[in-house]
Amino acid sequence: MNFRLTRLALLLLSSYAALSIPTTQAATADLPDLGDSASSYVSLQEEHDLGRVWLRQLRAQAKTLDDPLITEFLENLIFRLVPHSEVKQSEFEFVVVDRAELNAFAVPGGIIGINFGILLHTRDEDELSAVLAHELAHLSQRHFARQIEAAEKQEPIAIATLLASILLIATNNPDAGFAGLVTSQAASIQSRLAYSREWEQEADRIGMRTLSTAGLDPYAMPSMFQQMLQANRYNERPPEFLLTHPVTESRVADAADRAQKYPRKPRLASFEFRVLQNEAMIRYQLNADKRVDYFTHQLQVTPRSSAEQAAALYSLARLALENNDNSASRAYLKKIISPWRDHSAVVALNASSLAAEDKYAEAIDAINDALPFDPQDYLLLSTKASLLRQSGQKNEAVAILKQLSELRSTNPAVWRMLGEAAGDANMILLGHRANAEYLFYSGYHAKALRQMELALQLAKKSHDFQQEAALGQRLRVMANTAAVLP
């Protein structure tokens, strides 16, 4: 068996196990020497490459959410923390898993994600940031690489079992993986690769320091522990990460004691946080016939000048638009006061409401008025592209999405939109290329290679030698990357 391939599989398994590991904990231990044997065992470049393989496989196995508002919210949280952490990565990828369970993860190579349902268990950005700061500490201390070294010394594991276990752990699906895999094998591997108590304490200590130096409340870490305990009490079966790494009352107390070394900071529950929390409730908790009543009640019990009130109005407007009540949607949006009425989410929703009445020029003007304040805003640009497509401005839509694909070159949702828009505009070669990228970043390598081959054939037929060279190079990169795993 190829030794490097075995190491790659071990790293991938370690990374997948992170999906079922707790996301906040307790104290002690000195910073490790990053020149130790684990650092040479798996290089940062290997971690980067394998993290991307991991992410593509995750997308192929688990349902993810590609909403621009969610994506930018997560990005902003992480980029607030990273400068104050010890993380060596400069490139990050973000993913939101469509699951209600409380979970977050950071995978070697700078892959950071959450279950969307974590917003049901966090009360503000500080608590969610506490979870993410803890995970960033695992990355900065190379705990994944150190796990691999320890596991390899203890017992070599068959690569087929490893890969099957990866799928089983990542998707929480007993039918996933290769035939013949026994569930207890995967559980045994997961347990063996679980973080040690010392590493968890190290991640807690460093994570709390990151949280505080980033201007967030260090007491959010023990309060998040309390939320995790609360979530556990109401579940018949605890989440996987609480089974292997229990959060106890003593751990909460340890975190609270450590937080006393830092000054308290005011907590933040922004408009975006409240909107997304409402979205999580709509998705996972509120029955369809209860949603409007719930948010109407929120209007009655929250101050008019609060982010909660603005978010409730936004949610009511979105639900009204979903029910084709465009006038009611815009009426709710008009009640949102400054500064939230100028938020990109409100602007985009208002534009979508106008478009629903075929007022495309007015809708696009509203987006254009907002774009100068943030020319790279993902939500505004994607909304504008959608409006242009709906209004028959096909080439203009393609131009916007090509711009987005340069800004977010590894985002499968952007490539999917570009592929669809290129198809509308009869840009066949671009459509094949965009679909190839969408499929590749979504984990469907064989289909991606086929689409790229079709694009290459069209470039050859049109004697576009520059395009042919670029597509040929990209095809080789895709093929080589797809060959990393059997």
C-alpha cells in the first residue's frame, strides 16, 4: 500500500471525526513546539490539499446550504477571530451543513463550518464565536497532525475501512461507506482519534484568549457550555461529540474560572444573527401554520429600535413574499428602521419583491444604489444576476456571475449559477466549464471531468488556442486531484 496514500486517508479520517467532536471546553498545557515530529509528519501543504478533498467529499455526502447571507455571516465571524489566533493558514473555505444538531468544525487546511442548527442553541455572536475560536485553536496547534502520528504508531488501519469510516462519520448514515464495514469498526476508529483531554484543554485556553483579544466576551465560552448541556438534556440520544467528549458541570465551572482572568465585554446579537436564527427556526422548529403568528408576537414583545424587531419584520416580509403577497412583504420592509433598512438583506428582499411584480428596472436600480457601499457583496451581486436573468438581460447576468466566480472561485453555488446563466445566453463552452467547476467542488469528479472535456473539445473546434491551453491545464489539475483517493 502506498505510504503517502495511507497518510492522506488517516488525515481525512481525523478531519471527518471533527464533525462529531465538541466545540468548546476547558484549561492548562503549554503551547507545543510546532517544529515537532507531527509537524514534519504532515506538512501544511498536505493539510491544505487534503482539506479541499475532505470538503468536496463532504458536499457529495451531506446537504449543505449555499445562501449568501449565511456564507458572509460565517466568513465575517471567522475573519474577526483569525488575526488573534495562532492559525498559520491564510486561505479558508467555509461550509454550512443543513442539519439541526448543534455542531461546528474546523478541518486542517482552513476548512471551517457549522451546522445551521447551531443558531438554535446560541444566543449571540459571542457564543457562536466561542465555538469557532475553540476549533481554530485545534488548527493552530496542529492537533489533527498529532492525532495521525499517534494513531499510526498504535495500529495501522486498512485504507478501505478508513475511507468507509470517513463517509460513515461525516454523514451519520449507517448505509454510507463500503460494503462489509461494521459500524463498530468506525466507532472504534473515531474513538481512537478523538482529542485527548490535554488537547481539549489547550484548545479551550487558546480559544478563550482568541475570543477576548478579538473584542468578544470570554464569558461566552462557559455560557456556550451551558447551552450544550441544555441541548443534551432534551435529547434522547446526545450528539456524537457529547458522547465521546462530554461537557460536564465541572468543565463549565473550569471555563467560568478561566474567564475571570479577562475583562467582560458587551455581547453582540446583530441583525444578521437574528435573521439567520429566525431562518433556522423556520427551517427546523416552527410549523408552517405557526410562523407568522410567532414573528408577529415578536413585534409585540421587542423594542421597536432593536435588532430583534427588525429581524422579525424581515422574516415576516420573507414569508409574505414566499406566499406571493408582495404588497405585504414590502409593507413589512418599510417598517424596518435605520440602520437596518439599508442592510443588503433588506435591499435584496425588497428588490425580489419588486421583481415579483415585474418591476425589474426598479428592482435592479435598488441593487445598484446599494452596491457602491460594498461592490463585492455576495448577496447583492447574486441577487442582481438573478434579476438580470429574469428580465431577459442574459449577457449582463453572465458578466456579473463571471465577476462572482473570480471573487469566489471555489464556491460551487456560484459556478452553478454561472452555468445556468451561460446556458440561457447560449454560451455553450462557458456553460460546460462552469458546470465542470460546480461538479468538481461539489465532489462529483467523474462528471466534472466529462464537462471539462466537452469544454475543451469546443475550444479546439473554435481554434481558441488560449482557451484550449487554459482548459487543458485545468482538466489536468482536476484529474490529478480526483486521483488522490481510490
